[in-house]
Amino acid sequence: MASCTDSKIPNREKKLTLKLLAGDNTKEIAEAYFGRVSKMGEMLEGGTYSLSYGKTKSCTVMLRWNTEDNPEHPDLEAIALKALD
């Protein structure tokens, strides 16, 4: 997870990036975005969920297409971490 630097993502300064990987030491399948001020953002900042920047962690992530911010170019939005194993 890191800051959102993709210029195509609306309000990128308010979002973080979640890289979706098939396993450790593999290339990302996709990137999903979530708000800095969100439940997922709180989980990252709080440190109580064993999440940290730059470390891979097996988890189940709920995703959706964000068509509200830019209907012509929807982006993948991470909306929840359901399981951290």
C-alpha cells in the first residue's frame, strides 16, 4: 500500500493504493484504491491488524468498480478487508 500517484484517479491525494498479488514475490494482478479516511485506512494507520506499508499480507479483499468519481474511466475500489489470513 502506498500513496495514489496515478494521475487518472480522481482525488488521488485522498487515496491509497492496494496492490493485488497472487502470492509473495509475484507481479501485481491489479491495483485497487481506497480512501485515506476509511475503515481500511484506519486499519493501516492503527497498526493493530498487522498491516503496514510495503509488506505483503494474505487477506480477502472486497472490491467494486468505482463508477461515481469518473463514469467514463471507472477504477477498482477496495471497500473492505474481510479476512487477514
